[in-house]
Amino acid sequence: MDALTWPFVVTCLAVVIAPGPSLAVIIDQSLRAGRVAGLATVLGNTSGLVFWAFASAFGLTALVRTSEIAFVVLKVVGAIYLVWLGVQALLRSRRRREEEAAAGPVQRGLLASYRAGLLANLANPKAAVLYLALLPQFLPVGGTVFAGTALLAGAQMLISTSWYTLVVLAVGAVRRFLARPGVRARVDQLSGLVLVGMGVRMVTLGRTAA
């Protein structure tokens, strides 16, 4: 338990609270399909963290940090995915009034929401570098690397999941208002621009920024 220090917890909170692709996708899914879909997206994001935790424990994330090709490929894939989500949101904003007036609220499968959260996390090179650069700094001297990594990763996932769950609940509290056709069209426009902006930012992401 020596690894779970206050500096580690505060650092994890700062990283999680900072706006990023995962937050944008979770809010987008919550607004589109409701609280349960938002929680499914959070679960998908956490599953991505599980992958990076295992990759960190076995040293696989070093490839992303040391290989320029791997880093560029990952960030380009992530950028394309975020831009695609953003374009979809912008297109929805153009037909929102007609669709909602005719068919009511949009229904979205939980698997699709889960997949959106998972892909947003896996396609984010910052997540890989986070587990490679952050966790080792807090490993106790003389301890088992795998056990220490598992403990720190578990704590970080708990912090991440708790924060994003609060975000989903907050969005759910105001979703009835935001779900109005006129308001939702504007929200879709804003969400689309944010996601596209995140994608563009990811393309320009450098190693020092990650």
C-alpha cells in the first residue's frame, strides 16, 4: 500500500478531470442515448485502461513511447475516429428536429456505447504514455513491479470510473432539457465541433504533450 500516496491520487485526479477524448465521447453518448448508455461508455473506457495496465506491466507501452511509427499510427487512428464521431454529431444536428419530431428520442445499443468508450481510450496515445510514464514514478523501491503496477492501475481506474460516472449522472440530470429538439441540435453542433477539435489536436500531439 506504500504506492498509494496522496501525490499519486492527486495526480490521477488532475489527469482524469482534464478534458480529453474520453470525456467528450462519454458526454456525447450520454446525451444521445441516456444514462445507461453513458455508463456503458464509461465501462468501455475503463476496459481500455485495463488493456493499457497489462501493456504497462509487460512493458508493451514502451513501444508507443520509443517508436515514432507506432506513436504516429496510434494518434492518427485516434484522430480519425474522433473526427468521424464529430462529423456524425454535426450531421445529426442538421436533421435533429425532423427525426425527433417523427421518431422520438434516439435509441442506441449499449454495445455500441461500450465500443465507443473502448475505442476512444485505445486510440489515445496519451493513455499509453500515461501508464508508462506515470505509474513507474510511484512504484515503491524494492517492491514487485507487477504487483505494484496492478495496485496503482487499479486505483487509477477507480478514480477514472468514479469521475466519469459522476459526469454521466450530471448529464442525465439535465438531459431532459438538453433533449429538446432545438437545444439538442445546438448541443450536437457543439459536441461535433469539440470532437473534431480533439481529433485535430491529437494529430498535432507530440511526445512532450503526451
